[in-house]
Amino acid sequence: MKVQATLNELTATLRSRVELERKADIQMVANAFGRSVQSAWLKSDQVILNGDDAAAIPNGSEYLLLAAEGMRPEFVAKDPWFAGYCSLMVNLSDIAAMGGRPLAVVDTLFLGEGSNREVLDGMVAASEAFGVPIVGGHTASVPGPTQLAVAVLGRATRLISSHTARPGQVLLAAIDLCGSFRGAGGNFNAATSSTPQKLRSQLTLLPELAEAGLVTAGKDISMAGICGTLLMLLETSGVGAFLDLECVPAPGDVDPVRWLTAFPSFGYILAVEPDAASRVCARFDSLGVACTRVGQVTNSSRLELAIGSRRTTYWDLTERPLTGFGPTLKN
């Protein structure tokens, strides 16, 4: 990706994004619920760590995965079909980000003002495209705007986690570039023009890599963009990293700020052992997903951004937490 702005200017712009500020709201949740959960029905040495893309619940020799997302009401009102589609898609991505395979979807839908038929049509389209059924939920009529949230249940035998990045590991960015921005915002849509076969193969690749032991740490790129998502990964793992912005896979001639803060429909930041990097990239490349080495995990508590030989600090977690889900408890 070609970067025209100076590194300091670009870093300041990325750090000031409202999407990143919204991630700081999670600190209130972290303080209320804690960094881990231990229940009477779990064995004494088992915990469920908060801060991942989905909750990983020990279940015999495997894990049940539970993810949930709410769609912002203004998004539902402005683009109801795509909001319905995204309500499933983003949850399925969170399950895949944990090395899991989705089983079923439930929804909570408060039908208010707006194009509710389009919302439902979008949900059905995503369910059919990804091959994951909507099996139930809750529906009611309300005054005001329509509100939508979705939860997905999945299963994993080996996890990809935000808590397991280690110094010395290579950072990979895997993003499907075969799409375009939808509207004026940050949604980069490579899903609705794709085939069901490609969509399902892409999501299946993450658990395949986990089961092969090639990927153990990673995160789904969220509305915080690649920098904010990586920062959340580093925070939960208790490590630092440097990210080379020019190595991030990107569409041609894209605005760097828009791309680095984009929410791709298929995009992941992964931490892998150096000897596994080429094999992981090759697997993504075979499915039409650009995957490149973009940096390395370090033993600091800082995320540094780089352009060539120049580096600057994007965030120092010792001075300022982001989500509050730190590395106190580890697997």
C-alpha cells in the first residue's frame, strides 16, 4: 500500500478515529465482568477468558464458541438489507477467528420504523450463502428505529485466541481484496458478490489452520481497523509489535486512512511462528485471499507503526489501556 502522508501525521490521524474511541468503552464492561469467568460446572482449572472474538466454553475434548453482535440503529436505518446480511456475517467471522465452525444463529429483532422486510431478506441471504441456519430468537414491535442483534453458536477443537500471541511470532494480514467499499463509510464488501462456495471455503480455512497447529493467535479485523484490532490482540496477550503499513495488502490506489480504518468483510490479523508463515500465506492465496507478512510481535507493550525504516509509537499500553482486558490470566 502506497502511503503519501508522513508517518507521524498518519499515526495521529489513525489514533484519533472515533471507532477506536468506542473500543475504550469496553473498559467499563471489563471492570464490571472481570477478565475471566469460572463457573461451578467447569473444572477447577478451567476458565473462560474475556477479550476474545467469541467466548470459548470448554466442552469435553472441544470448545463451544458463542459470539454476539449488535447492529448500530443508524446502520440498520440507512442500509437495512446489508445490515441484516452483516449481522450474520460478522458473527460468523468471529467464530472463524477463534478456529471454529458455526452451527446455528439466533437473533433479537425489535421491529420499529424502517424497511424491516429488507432486514429480514438480508439475514436470509447471508444464512443461505454461508450455509448456517437461523434457528430461533426473539421478535417484538417497538416505537422508534428497528434494532437488531444476532448470536452464533460454533464448535472448535483447537483455538485461535487473542491471548496467545508471543514475542518473535510473525504478523500476517489476510484480507479478501475482491470487493469494494459499500457507501461512503468503512465497510469493504467482498462477500455479497462472491459465491457461496468461496465464502464457505474461506471461513473453513481458519479452523483448518488451527487444527493443523499453524495458527494459534489472531483476531478478526473489526471497526477499529487493522491497527486497533492488532492493539486489542497485543493487549490481551501482554505483548507489543511493529506493523509495517506499506506491507498491508490493499486494493490499488486506495486512500491509506480509509483502508487502515476499514472493516473488511473477510480480514484477519494473525500471529504465527516464522517457519509457518509461508505455508499459511499459501493457503489463503489458494482461496483468493491476499495474505502478507506485515510485522512481528515484540516483548514490549507498544504498538509501533513503520514505513520503511521509520517507526513511531501508535499506542503504549503501559500508559493507556484500550479495552481493559489485559493479560493477567492466560491459558
